[in-house]
Amino acid sequence: MRRIATGLLAAMAAAFVLLRHFSGTNPAWGFAIAFTEAAMVGGLADWFAVTALFRHPLGVPIPHTAIIPENKDRIADTMAAFLRDNFLTPAVVARRMTSFNLAGAAGTMLAEPRGGTRSRFGEGAANLLADVLESLDPERLGAQVKAGLSQQLSRLEVAPLLGQMLSATIADGRHRPLIESLIRWAGFTIEDNEDLVRDMIRARANGLLRWTGLDGRIADSVLDGAYKLLAQVLVDPEHPLRRKVEEGLQKIANDLVHDPALRAKVENAKNDLLANPALGAWWQGVWERIRHTLIEAARNPDGISGSGLAGQLGGALADMGAALRDDPRLQAQINRFARRTVVGVTARYGDQIVRLVSETVKRWDARTVTDRIESAVGRDLQFIRINGTLVGGLMGVLIHAVDVLL
């Protein structure tokens, strides 16, 4: 467009020279010469005006030319003030945010992705999680997590919770498989240690019993009685020994809730366990395994674990998007929170934002400012020159016509 405008001006100049050289007596020659002459004046005037905005015409430092480069700091301040007064005031931001359903738009985007958006969200979330886990100090992060868990557990009185859990377990009958397992374990333990039991009985028997061999029969009787007792307790849900065990469990459950002394013992044991360095070392090992597993799952999208992690994150995002899209109350709450957040940020940091704009423009050199503004305006600047050439020519014809008529 710049070449077209300059070519039109050169064409008018060439036409003016040719018309003056070959002019005749016909009145039409006068109108043609007047058109080209005025067109040159109009084209040159608009070229000067357009050029003077951005640079010195022909490099000559004429006053009041190169307006934009010479006043870029004032332009930067004006732009910043315009941005602050018309866009970054809390009232304007609140009004704009009120008419924008941010939660609904985000929900639709997450629930109804296009072009693989869901997979990109899932992979992006997985990669972000891996980056965070890799960038943080593992020992410090593990220690922080452990400290947080320890702090929460130290505030929690576990004895009443254990008592309530034990009472609920007994009431539902879920303790019976545990008792039966303990009975079987006791039977297997005695069976594996029969020789030890016989040696203990033989060691405590007197010489007469050992001489007569009765110690062996006594040992057999003791073992047979133990096996028989365990079998009876195992097959009979109403066996007195089983009831005694259940009564003992119920008493422990009750004491865990109501006995201050037992509760204090449990709390002391809990605090001793939390303070034990062995627990910290165990947790650090567990945390490292969890961290490496998560990183591997996120970094390996082609593997089973990686696909599962990305898929789970993508599915969670999709479910969250569906909830945002379909729940007006949730949308209202999130939109209200977003509006208050943005308004608060605007009120607190609005001046810093516009100052950033102003300082950024001020740091640009004059050529950068000129090129960016001239590129933004673009073709219209050259249309001004073209229009100036044509309008100038038409005005020249009009003036010549008035001159002829008068």
C-alpha cells in the first residue's frame, strides 16, 4: 500500500509534466493540469502528515514532526491512565464479571472437550504433578508431610476412637473371625512347639514321675486337653471361654472411652510412637516409594500406570466439568468467588498493572514504538495518502472551474 500511494503521487507528477509540455488551447487541458497539480499538492501534504507522525520527513528535523517517537513516554502514561480508568477499576471489572459465566464455560470445556482436549488436560495435569514432585526437595517435603501428619495425630485423641471402633466391631459380630483366627493360631503354635511343652513338663516333674514314665503321659494329657479346649472354643460360638474373651474386649472398648487412666496410657503410647525416630525413617521410605511411583506414572504415558494416572486425572476433570456445567448453585458460588477475587486483585494491584504497561512502553526504543504503532494502523495510513491525492485533484478541478466561470 505504501508503494501504491507513492506510485500514485509519482504518476500525478509525471502527468503534470507531460500535460504542461503538450498542453494546447482546448479548455480540457486546463482542467487536467489543475487536477494533477492539486493532486500532487494533496498527496505531498498527506505524505508529510503521515510521515510526521512516525519520523522526520526526509530525515530533516522539522519542528513538530516524529510526533510519536518524541512523545512515547507521554503516550505510555496516557495509555496506562486510559487502561486504569476504563478497564481496571473495581466497578468496571465487577460489572464485566457479573455478565460472564466463568464456571459454566470452564465446565463445558472440561466436560465436552474437542480435539483431544480431555487427554491434553489429563496429560498436562500428570506432567505438572511430576514436575512439582521432582522440583521439591524430597527429604524436606517428606519431613513436612510427616510433621503435618504428626501434628494432626497429636491433636487427635485416639483412645475414644479405638473404643468406639471396637464396640461397633463387637456389635456387628465382626470380631468373631479374629477370635477364631487367634484360636487357630494358638493351636498351630502349640503343635509346632510340642517338644518344648514336653520338655517343660519333664523339667518340672519329680524324679519318681520321670522314673515311672508318667511325665510323658502327663504331657500328652496336657496337650490333648489344650487341643480339645481350643477345638471346643472354635466350634461353639457360645463357649464360656469365648464369652470371657468377648467380655474382656467389651471392657477394653468401654475403658478406652470412659477410663481416664487407660486413655492417658494410650495417648502416652501414641506420643512415644510419633516421637520415635524409627517411625520417621519408616515414613521417609514410604514417602519416597510413593513419590517415585507417582513420578513414574506421570512420566510414562505409554505404560499402564501412566495411562491410568492420566486417565484418572482426565476423568476427574471431566466429572468436575460436568458438575460445573449442570449445577447452577455451584456455578453461582464459583462465579461469585472468581468475581470477588478478580475485583480484589484489581483494587490491590491495578496501579501496578498499569505501571507495568507504562514502564514497558517507556523501555521500548523509539523505532520499536514507531514500527508497532504503524503496523497496528497498517493499510489505513496509506489510504490517507491515496485519498489525499485524489481528493486534492478533485478540489483542484473545482477551483479551476470556479476560476474559469468567474
